[in-house]
Amino acid sequence: MSTPYIVVAYDLASNTCLGIVAVALSMEQAVSIVKAFAFVALTCGSSLRYYVRDSSSASLYGPECAVNLLVHWQLP
């Protein structure tokens, strides 16, 4: 089994780390998660950015947090 990864969210507008928003069991899964989150952020015009990190660094990012990606997203 491969080393798990975490997805970390940053708010570039306020220059703050929001914390861990997802966990993945492979790099491919982590990249898919980031692509999905990035699509929603781009659609909303959000300043959130997502990065994949090795799970061994999880303690650097604090507890998991909830980020509501759909709060301003309206379906056409």
C-alpha cells in the first residue's frame, strides 16, 4: 500500500492555511481531489488553492477543517 497523502487548502486572499480538507491513499487519487476542488474554486472565483502533501507532515497543518466549497456556487 502506498503512503497516504493529504490535501491542504490555502486562502491566498488572506494568506492563511485553512488546514487539511481531504486524505488520499495514492498520488493519483490526491491529484483527482485537487482537480475537483480547483474546478469549484475557479468556477466560484475563489481565492482558495489546494496542495498535495505527504501525510507525515499532517501535524504541521493542524486538525482537519471543513471548507464549504459550494457556498457561492450557483448551478446554471
